[in-house]
Amino acid sequence: MACVNAAGTSMPPMLIVKGKIRKSLFGYNTAASPQDSVWTYHERAWMNEELGEEWFRNVFLRHCGQERPQLLILDGHGSHETLGLLELAKQENISIIALPPHTTHYLQPLDRSVFGPFNKAYNKACSNFLSLAPCNIINKWTFPQMFTSAWEAGLTVQNIISGFRGCGIYPFNPAAVPKSAFLPSTVFDRPLPSATITSGTVTSSTNTTDDSVEPLAVPTTLPVAPPSNVSLSTDTRSTPGIFLLGVPEGLQTPN
């Protein structure tokens, strides 16, 4: 799990391995992972509500700094919006916004410019390591080394800042999201059937052309209404209070 801010810096990652007990972490060379990384486990190696709260307490609150208020943008996964997490965030004067479903390709900076380079760097690191010697394998001991190499190559200041800029989050730019993103899907762009009553019977008909359907109005600006008590930092010399949380897809830890 990765968390970055608009200044281009990243928090230590949380790595979730497959397992049901603490012993599941045995064998991993955790010392080779990025500094201050948090290692934990789950029977399916995935995020759940308990781990979401653990991440908020042990990673975010420890590394977000003392400035308040702050804004944390989540990708909408259910494990990130638990009651315990929300109550703790309220106590800490941290506002939380969850992105709408199926919008991360427009609104998620990590998806836009970070996770792509990260995944490519991970695959390259694995290929290079395996080609060094026939006996080299990717296992619990060697995985952290591959992960760290990809983390350093993918989560660069340039990639992170580019993601926030491309999504229009920081600097704030509603025009970064194209107008076509607000159009309805083609399945909904059809005329509605009309019903008529003739001699006690009901018949329905559907127009075969779209001439009678008025085009939907496309908003010219992206509607954003941040909480009135949140003031976003605009000083990039320090750490802006805008953080983005996300999880790279397709990366699995060794069993």
C-alpha cells in the first residue's frame, strides 16, 4: 500500500503477505525493504478493515506531519472507510474524501503516473536478478530486494507530482478531466419507449432515430466541494496536506 503527497514525497509502504498467523512473516528479508516499511499478513494477502485502521495509525499518522488540517484522498476501497478510521481521522482534524468508483484513471495520481513505472521496474528488477545466475529465484528472502528497487524507480518526485498535476488535484485544475468523462455510456444514449392506448389495448413503440433525444448537458467544470473547515496548503516547499492512498494491482508477494 502506497501513500504520496502533492509535494512528491511518499510514506513508507505497508506490505501484506499471505498468511493467517505472525509466523507468515518469517523468511522475508524485511531489512531489505524501504526504510520504515510496515509488514503484516492476511490469509488472502489483501487489505481489509482491520488492516486499513492499522495502516492509518501506524503509517499515516506517524508520517503525515503535525500540520492540521490535512486532506486524505482514498481510492474508495471499503477497507479504507471504516468507522474506526473515520472517527480517528476526525479526532486528528484530518478530512477524508473517497474517489467515486471507476474514476481512478482520471482522478487517482498513483494510477496515472506512478504504479505503471513501478510495475515495469519490478518486472525489470526480477528479470535482471534471474538472469545473473541459474540458481537465482524470487522467494521470500529475495522479494524485498526486488520490491525496493521498483519502489525507488517508480515513486520518484517527478512521477508523483506529475500524477497530481495530471488529475487536476494539485495545482487545482478542473479542466484536467475531459468533458467526455461526464457523458453517459452508449447503452443509456437511447430513446425511451413510448406507450399508447388504443381500443383498450396498450401498445409500445420505440423511435428508431435519436433525433428526438436532446443531448445531455456537459458540465464545464468539475464540481468539487471541499469541507469548509479544510484549508489546503499551497506551499510546495513544505509537505502539502494533500495525501493520496492507493494499492498497485498485479503485484503479489511470494507464498
